Amino acid sequence: MSTDTMALDARRHIARQIRWRPAEVIFWLATLLPFVLFPTHLVLASQIAITALFALSLDLILGYAGIVSLGHAAFFGLGAYTAGLLSKHGWGEPLSGLVLSALVAGIVGFAASLVIARFRHLALIMITLGMGLLLHEAANSASWLTGGVDGLQGVKMWQVLGQFRFDLYGYTAYSYALAVLFLSFLLVRRIVHSPFGLALRGIRENSVRMTAIGASARAHVRKVYTISAALAGVAGALLTQTTSTVSLETLGFQRSAEVLVMLVLGGAGRLYGGLVGAIIFMSARDQFSGITPLYWYFWIGTLLVAVVLFLPNGILGGLARLRWRRR
Amino acid sequence: MTGAAPPVLATRGLCKSFGSLVVADGVDLEIPAGARHALIGPNGAGKTTLVNLVTGMLRPNGGQIFLGAEDVTAAAPEQRVGRGLARTFQVNALFPALTALEAVTLAICERNGVARCWWRSIAGFTAEIDEAHAILASLSIASVCHRPTRELAYGHQRLLEIALALASRPKVLLLDEPTAGVPRSESAELFEAIAGLSRDIAVLFIEHDMSIVFRFASRITVMVSGRILVEGTPDEIAHDEQVRAVYLGSRHHG
């Protein structure tokens, strides 16, 4: 091959990695199946979609930029409370609620990123954990605003687009959550496949070298952390809007830990890892907690250990390796 | 270097110590445009420390660093890269999961200031991809450019180190033992690639293999214990009594 055709081949090779794959189209078509197959489980389906969006937001910072966080629920909770408070004080329009929640979570995320961008590894885990606990406690003590442990009461949502009322069966809830998840996914997919996305992977792989090629790694980290926080805020707002309640649990440590588990389970840094992890985790919890509610964590613990031992890149990483071997 | 153009890189009285350990002691260095300048000295002489000081990865306790006429002593490492100073690492510091092409494309995007762009697909940045491919081709590693870096042969990884540095279009290139870990038979080949670089780039390299140093360097600086012992042409260095003492002294009784 001449140099010219090899150069063209290089362009094509990069374009090929970005192309939509058939499996992706099938995945998104399959997200419509619950309407037909499990019409009585649409409420659960909507919760899965919301959790999947939350996991996707974590994937952006953890899977791509390598920023470990044990306090990501802080932004989920901020979004949840923003949407809830808006509605309680008379503004129940869902879409603008999402936008404002994203804004609030994004602004706080940006403020946090000024600190976050300076640290890595263990220090980062401690800082994000601390920030999460701090916000949880603040919401707990400010019960005049948040309702404290009783949760925020009096959330009343208007119809989506002035047309669709949130119904008891979760038909609107799932349609709405799925649409927002899909649009957010398109955004994240574009970010990941942009020069900025490449820079994020560079930071994850070797932040010292990033400096040596002239990159301001901190500026990149601040930006992606802000975007991720805003997306987590959207997920939180969705939960408020589809359930009409906000509890302190939205800010809790358990939520931060669980979303991390889902992402590791599905496979971090793979776009679909968080989505697949959320589907498996939430459906399994729904099934197992029906049978043996007490031992639910026993099973999820077993599953987690097994995945980390045998599929260090998560379920999707394992599948990719299997496909690669067969070729 | 009297009457010549101003040096592209210069240090004046550069000092650095860790506690009582002095690793740079008043280092004055001048690299003219297009130079092939070797930095040699025994282990622990402070050669890598000097590279770290010049690139800004370490802060000096005293002295100044100039890129062209500009004082960059206070500039952040990434700002110095933007002003034409690039380096490679003694121990590979690459992006293991990125392909060679992705890594070099990333470095070019950073140089062009488009790495912050998140709304356009990377596939649209064809000029950057083409240039990355051309750099890899010039170092003869284009054939493996779609493999993840961690799967590349060690010698190819050493070349990728240089490719990443070249991607920032440096005026000065600092090579910290580019042949470290490379078999002797291949190290000359690797240096042929370095010798083939454009004369617009001044190269300062640390190297232990004296046959390579004397073959490729136009000037040589000898460092001992954080200080410059002597500087001169390869011929002058080869016949310098002090240098002989440093390099041969320990072997005299053998």
C-alpha cells in the first residue's frame, strides 16, 4: 500500500470505530419491548431508565476520564430536590424542571471540580465521599426546606408537553424517562467520540503524559465533571417527576455505591456498561427481593466478586473479548 | 557560538536541591537552533533532573530558563510545550489503551487547540489524523498504528515516545535516554530516525552509549554531581583529561 492509501485507511479506521453498530440499534429497539412484554412493570422500567442515566453520567467521569467518585449521588440528589422544590412552590412543568435541575447540579459540580481536578486516586475517593456525606447531612438538617427524613411532600407534576399525564401504570413515566435517557445518551456518545473524548481517555491512561503533550488536564477534568454532574442532576429530577416524591435517600451514600457497582458490573468506559449494569442490577433486585428480601445483598455481593474476578472489564468487556477471540 | 543566533533554549544558574542533596548546582546551558547536543554523565549526575527542571515538571530553587528570548521559569509545563519545548521519557510514559494513531492525533489536537471541542466527531478532523499518520510513517511505525499501545513491541513504543513529542511541533526536543532498554543492535537504527529529524528542531539527548553519542552529537555537555564539568565538541570531549578521569577513573585499577 502506498502512503496515501494508508493515510486514507487511517481516516477510515477512526471513522469505523465511531459508526453505529447493529447491536446498538437492536439495544435501543429492545428498550421499547417493556411496553408490549411487561406492561405491568413500566414503573420498574422507568426506574431502570433513570438509574441507567445516572450510571451513564458516572461512566463519563469514571470510565472515560478515570475520575473515581464515591459521592456522585450528591448531584443526583441536587437534581431531585431542585425539581421537587420547583414543583412544590408552584412550577410543575417537567421539561423546564429538568433544565433547571441540570443547571443547579452543573453549577455545584463545577464548584466541586475546582477541588476535584487537583487530586487523583485515594484522595479523590475520600473527597467525593466527604462531599456526598456533607450534602446529605445538610439536607437532613435543613428540614424546613427539604422535609428532612420525612422527605419532600406536595410534589405535583404537570403534564409532559402539556399532553401526557403521569399515570398509575407508568406508561408516561417510562416513555418520558426513556426519551430523556436516549437524548442524553446521544449527547454522551458524541462527547466520547469527539477530540475532547479522546483527551479524556488520555487523562485516564496517563495524566503526566497529557501535560507533556501540552494539554491542560485540569481544564478537561473540570469540564467533564460539570457535564457529568448536570446529567446526574437530570436523572435525579426524572426520579422526582415520575414518583412525585423526594426522599433523603436520593443523596445517600448507598446510591453512590450502588451506581458504582452497576457500572463496574456492566463495564466502565464502554458507553453501554452503565446501561447494561443498571438493567441487570435493578431487575435482579426486583426478582431476588421478591424471593429472599433479606439476602439480596448476598447475591449482589457474589455477583460483584465473580465479575471482578473473571470479567475485570465488566460484562460488556467479557463479551467483547469473547467476540474478539472467535474471529 | 559567538556571533550566532540566540540559543533556542538556555538555562542560567539553575539550582535545585532536595534537602541537603544538591541535584543541580548553577547549571548554564545553551542550545543553538538545529543543534544535536548530547548530555552525558555518570548515574545520578542530575541529567534527568535537568530535563525535569527545563520542562517545568520540577521547580528550580534558583536560576532562569529561557525559550528563545522568553523567560519561562514560571510557566506551567503545558505552556512550555505550547512554546515549542517537547520531551520524551526514559521509562515509557504512553497511553496504553489508545492506539498509536489515536495518541498522536490527540497530541496534535492539543497543539491545535481543538481538544476541547466536544460537539464534533473526531472522524471529521481529517487534517489532524493525516498529520498523525504522516508522523508515524516518518518513524516507520505506521504499519502498527491501529494497535493499542500496550500491544506494541518495545522498540515501537520507544519510537511512539518520539512521535508524541514531535506532534507538538517542537523547536527544542529533549530526549531522555531514547534507547533505554533497546537492544544495542536496534539502538543505532533508532538514532538514525532521530538524526533524520528536521534541522529546524534542536535536539538535546541523554545517552549512555558513547559510540552513539560520538556519532550523532555536534556538541557534548558532561555533567557530574549536578554540575557541568565541561562542554565542547566531540573531539574536545574525547581528549579531555577530566572526562577521562570521570569515565575511566573507576576502571583504572581493573
